[in-house]
Amino acid sequence: MLIQETVERASAHLQSVLTLVQLSFDEGAAVASLTAKYQRRVIDPVASANFDEARQLLLRPAPNLPLALMALWCAANREPDCYGQTHAGVLGLLLHADQDTAEAELAAATEFEPAAELTLQKRS
């Protein structure tokens, strides 16, 4: 039961993080479009392709995090005005999500720990 609840919480947390990542990519695409429009230039097609590849790699059912972050870094490196904020934002989201998950699991473990001790004491 505890394992199932933990999996459900982790799944819900992961889904919320992926939603935030999707919003970051949407914002990054909008920033790139506005940057190109106001600076009257064409965005580097390689950077744009790297950005799209990173989005696909991160948001597919089985995300490939290392390749996605590398592709996003390449896009941000080639077009920092367009994709730099997205790169920083996605990295921040993923780092904080990991910390939040660890803190939530620690809180859940300490929440159930007294009940487990009580059960063990009754058996003794």
C-alpha cells in the first residue's frame, strides 16, 4: 500500500514538473519568435532544430534527459538571446523537482515511521 501511494505521488509530481517544462518550452519558442521579429533576423536553423529536438526528447513518454539537456544547451549556446532563458529555466525546474521529490519522500517516510514502530512493538 505504501509503495503504491509513493508511486502515485511520484507520478503526480513528475506530471506537474513535465507540465512546467512544457510551459517553459512554449515560452522559449515565443521568446525566440519575438527576438527574431524585433531584431529583424533569422534564428539559426541549427539552434532551432536543437531546441525542437530537446523538446521532443524531454516530453516523450520515456524522456531521454541527458540528450535533451545537451540539445537544449546546444540551442542556447548558438542562440543565447532566444533559448538561454529556457535552458536555465528547465535546468532549474529539473533540479528543484529532484530536491522537492526527495523532501516529499522524506516527509512521507517520517509520517509513516511512528505507525511502523507501533506495529513492531505490538508484535513483540
